[in-house]
Amino acid sequence: MEKFNIAIDGPAGAGKSTIARLVAGNLGFVYVDTGAMYRAVTWKILDEGLGDEQTAEMIALTKRTDIRLTPGENGQTVFVDGRDVTGLIRSAEVTGNVSRVSSIGEIREVLTRKQKEMAAGKGVVMDGRDIGSHVLPNAEVKVFLTASVRIRAERRLREIADTQPDVSLEQLMQDIAERDRMDEQREVSPLKRAPDAVLIDTTEMTIPEVVDRILELCKSRIGGGK
Ligand code: CDP
Ligand code: CDP
């Protein structure tokens, strides 16, 4: 079967990266986690100690920072200027700052350009917030994953139960709702379902059910299997 691109967007905790990785594995495609790229830039900005108001410095830093994604044992390994930051970019500090950084238009332009290059050869499953609407408007398959705020917070709580036992469900629900709000309301490429993206509400779906649904969609859009 010819290669094509799949765009998967949606809010935090909807299951994008889990599902995108499995779909990519099934089709033999490359998975690209664009949220990891925004997190990598945010980590670098915090590491350099740049303040909220230093927007010009943040943009310059983004332009000269080398971000690489490579398939790793547990998903994607992320390198910033050669350093493995895979674990560091998931910290609460990065999560708390990433939506502010990703609202800066020039930073989005730099990362969008890289993302378009990564998908140019097709055979890519890319997940994020603006992939179907902005980065890959011509993606052959577009999916918008969503789920209730409560279930998304419950999923996150399960993930961090061992490492951050003090965080409550209420706190996570608040954090997720706030990040959704910032991502949906920013001026540049906000989180929005592209008109031609298929909406899948995963609130009551298992991971294999969602993966199957997307693979079916690929078959019906593209025709044929592997
Ligand atoms: O995995 P999680 O849903 O927590 O978020 P993520 O996919 O790692 O994305 C982190 C943040 O990066 C989002 O909350 C957005 O602010 C930003 N982002 C974006 O603006 N555009 C994208 N294409 C991907 C992520
Ligand atoms: O990338 P995004 O933030 O959209 O979500 P994720 O990190 O892929 O998924 C968040 C958590 O929800 C993971 O622990 C998944 O295993 C879980 N999940 C689930 O339980 N049921 C689904 N249908 C989808 C994801």
C-alpha cells in the first residue's frame, strides 16, 4: 500500500500518543510526537533561566536548538542539542509552562517547519493540537480524539500514582482544564478540530478499540491493508 499521513489531534490525556504509537507500529509508519517538541523547547527555555517577558530570547533560542526524536524502548526518545531529555520534559514544571511557550507564534513557526519536513516523505503518524488544521492540512487521514476531563484526569492519575502520590484527581482535573483552555484560546493555531477530522470520543473506549477504529478508517480512506 502506498504511504500516507495520519494526523491525530486532541486535548491533554485523550490518548493521542498511546494510540498514535500503536497505529504507527501496526502500519510500519513513523510516529512523531509534536507535543514532545514543544515540551523540549520549554525545557530548554527553563534550563536557560529565561523569564516570562523574554520572548525575543525564547524565539532565538528555539531557532538555534537542535531537537531530535528517535524511536526508543518506551516510545520516543527526545534529544535537545544531543542531550537525552526524555524524562525531563515530562516534569510538572515543563507541563505548567508549555502552553505559555507554545502560544508564541514565531516558536510555532519554527517547529511547524520541522514537522512538515518530517512528514514530507509520508508514512507518518503525527499527534498534537494543530496537525490536521495547520501542520498537515492535506493529511490523508485526520482524527480528533477527545474524552471527558474527568476520565482524562483519572488516566493521568494512574500514570503518576507511583511517582507523585500526593497529587489529587481534583488538582489534575483543574490543571487539564486550564491547559485545554489555553490551548483552545490562543491566537495562533489553537487546538481545534479540523472540519474534515473524524471525531472519536474515547471516554468509554479501550485502547485497542480506538486503534482498530483508526485502522478501519485508514482502510476505508486509502483502501487495502498493509
Ligand atoms: O501529552 P499531553 O497531552 O500532556 O501534551 P503534549 O501532547 O505533550 O503537549 C504539550 C503541550 O504542547 C500542549 O498542552 C500544547 O500547549 C503544546 N502543543 C501545541 O501547542 N501544539 C502541538 N502540535 C502539540 C503540543
Ligand atoms: O497523548 P495524550 O496526552 O493525548 O494521551 P496519552 O498520554 O496517550 O494517554 C494518557 C493515558 O490514558 C495513558 O496512560 C493511556 O494508557 C490511557 N488511555 C486509556 O486508558 N484509554 C484510552 N482509550 C486511551 C488512553
